[in-house]
Amino acid sequence: SEVCYDRLGCFSDSVPWSGTVERPIQRLPWSPDKIDTRFLLFTRENPDSYQRISADSSIGFSNFKTSRLTRFIVHGFIDKGEENWLLDMCKRLLTVEDVNCISVDWKKGSRCMYTQASNNVRVVGAEIAYFVNTLKDTYGYSPANVHIIGHSLGAHVAGEAGKRRPGIGRITGLDPAQPYFQGTPIEVRLDKTDAEFVDVIHTDTAPTVPYLGFGMSPAIGHLDFYPNGGVEMPGCEKNAVSQIVDLDGIWEGTRDFMACNHLRSYKYYSDSIIYPDGFLGYSCDSYNAFQTGSCFPCPAEGCPNMGHYADRFKGKINRDTVKLYLNTAEAKDFPLWRYKVTVTLSGNSHVTGYVNIALYGSNGNTRQHQIVKGTLKPDNTYTGYIDAEVKLGTVTKVKFLWNNNVINPSLPKLGAATVVVQSGEDRREYRFCGYETVREDVLLTLTAC
Amino acid sequence: MEQERGLVFNLDTGELCLQSAQCKSHCCHRESGLSLARCAPKAAEMQDCSRKSLYGVYYKCPCESGLSCNADRSIVGTITNTDFGVCEDPAETKASR
């Protein structure tokens, strides 16, 4: 069957919308009036309270300016347009750029059965396409200036809008929803043909059955980022009490308790706005390969930044799908900077234990990171990777410490003859030399050779 | 996780704690007297710190191994665990003195 609406056209529930393995239950989208999509405009003139606009003359009376880019932010299932993360994201965007930031509220269509919400997505996408068409026809505003950021079901809203209104500049999918979309044809879900540039952040890609993963795992955009491997996000394995009683309050804690991994996607994007040089993504075959050190450092043309500044890499895309991996911190601020550390030990006693290295640079110093644990033989070389919580700039010195948590009466000594540090971003190598050996739990400073 | 994860011991960074012994990082930290305490990483060089104490909870974490906290002791501070300083490398402070 089919349902038609005057402004937005007709919506059918035949294949591929229903009656397939991925979308077994038949549902027609609700009417635009029932869903009541609302466009909440924030600009530098009104950063704290939105102006409600719609696809008519109200645009002309609002602070909307055709001289600047427009970024739509679309929430997902059960969520709403006035939720903090959308308002905070607009606020942050406005601190770094002068844009029309529009939060799209479709809570009346997202707070229902999931099988219904996943079809209401089509009407909301059509509403955004209609809005962008009005901008073009009435105000001569090009769709290439439009960027749609969609979380979960909101990512497929963006895909639908992009399909109906070709020429949209960019779509960012924040953990696009998996149920009812993964494995469906491109007309149903977000894919790279929906905009000139499509970047995706995957943070909850475990299968929905049985692991309750909510996000899609396949790479569907021009750049697909899989922070921390895309399955388990650091900081999401806290026990229930610690998760719910969150620093930002019980409500944020409850949201995290329900879908911590899934919500990390918009938290990473929000942090990326204020860290233009953070979240470097390394192109690699798998997360394991990335973790064990292949795909390091960045190639000559550099690595793309996950999040807001991913479009700097737009011109350098050559292959079809690019899977990018990186690690993040477990709480905000999330970005980390990756370094390779190679330690050649010195001394004459052979011990078991662990070796820590702390990096010092022009912009600060890191805490101690463990490079190796096990047998430690002088003259052997050990390699480890550090995701530093500080962007060091030029690395000026390193400090070495070893320990084995065993009281040895012989008070053995160990040292590091050379430590080589390579920065992932600019491939630059720094060599440091050490001339002494130290006992356990004593820091040995190595300076440039 | 090699050791078994419990609600009470081997707590990760960010988990609620009452005593530093519960935390893997050995630092149960709270911002103010009123806020809840959570496990936090030990302080790195140049970061604020408090001296190791028998108390369970710190306003500033003690330093990482190999570093010492240059907080000077005061009677009140020892009682209320509010003697703060900055983590230093003893090798460097000896050399500079």
C-alpha cells in the first residue's frame, strides 16, 4: 500500500521498505503533521535560545543568513531536538565558525515503536529536502552549503534528505542505526551517494542480536572512522552505579547506561570541533593490525581528522571505501595523539618486569605509559605505542622507569641506552640517549643524542 | 581482565570508590568535599598532587612512581589531607638544589 502527502509526495511499504529479511514488519510513515518536524535555528546572533523557523517566509524574518554555511543536526530514536547534546553542539560550532546551526526536532516521530520510527525517518528526510529546496528556490541558497549531521536514525534521515535533494555538500553519520538499515539497498539507508562528501563515525557496531549493538558496522561513506575499533568504547564498561551517577548528572548517566557506546559518536564529534588537530584516523585493514603497529605513521599526504574537520581530506580520497582507526580517551576531553616508542635497554642484569616511558615536549608532558612487560634483557630493543593525552609538539626528552613488583635483594639496575620516539602525525623521529642505569622505581632522563 | 572485576575492588578509572585501595590506580579522588569520589590516575610530573596518606580519598592524587610531591606539611593539612604540591623528579630537584 501507499500513503501520499501534498508537500512531500508518496511513501510505499512495498519492497525494499518492508517485506524483506532486514525489514520484516510493514509500517507506513506517519503524516508530516503528526511527526511535526521542527527546525530550531541557532546563530551567533542567538547562540543560547533558538528561533523556530520553517520552509516559508519565516526564514527571511529570522537570523538565517545566506552568506554562511548551514549545519543541520538530527537526533535519533527516542531522542529530541532540545536534548543537551544538540544544543551544546550548536553552541560549540558557533564558537569556532559563523554558521546557521539548525537542530531538527522530530521527537513526535521518534518516540514510538522502533519499526514505526525507522519509517518516520523518510518523512523527516523529505521535510529537510523540502526545506533545502525552499532555500534554493526562494533565497538562491546552494545545497552545496548544507551539511547534515545525523545521529543513529538521524543519519538515515540525512541519507533520505540527500537522496531526495541531490547536491548536498556533506553528510556526517554518527553511528548510523543498524536495525532495519544494515544490509538494505542504498535507497533505504545512508550511503556515499547521498552527498558530495559523506563521513561516518562507528562506535557501537556489535550485532544488535545478541549484543545490543545499535550502530552499523559496514563502511558506507567516503571516510569511515572506527574509534577504538568501533565496538567497545573506553569508559563505557563502568559498573552500573558509577555509570548512572554521572558527572553531568543522573539523566546523562542514565542515557549512558542505556547506550554508552552509541552516544559516544556525538561526544567525539563535539570534542573534534574544539580540537582541529585531534582524532587522527589511520587507514588500516583492521583494528588489530592498527593496534599491533602496522599502518603507522600517517602516509605522506597525512591522515584525516575524525569529526568536524574530516572534510579537509575531501580532495585526497582515492579508493572507494576507507576504514580508519584511532584510539580515544575514556572521558572528555577525548582526543589522543599516537607515538611509536622504541627502547634499547642497557645494563648487565637480566630481569623480568615492566618498562614505562613518559614523553616531554614543548606543549607539556605525558604521564608514564607502559611499553613492555615481561623479560627485560639489556641490548634488546622493545617497541610500544603510546596514545598520549597531550599533543607534545616537538619532543624534547623522555623519562624511563622500570619495576617488577618483586623485592630483589640484589638491587638490580637497568637503563635505556637509546629511546626513539616517532610522531604518528608528521612521521618525525626523535632520538634520545641515556648513559646510566637505575634501580627500580627511579626515573632515568634521556636527552637528545 | 586478569583479576576478577568487582563492584568493590579493582575499580577502573571513573568508577565510584570510598577508599584508594579499591582502585587499580590506587587513587580515589574527589573534586570537593561534597562531590562523590571516583578512581583517577596518579598525577604526572608538573601536575598538582598530595602526599601519600592513610586516608582513603584524595583531593589531588599522589604522584606516579619515581616522582615526589613537594607539598610542605602542615598540621591542619595532614589532618584534612589538604597539603598540596606539584610532582617533581627527585633526580632533577637534587641536581638543581
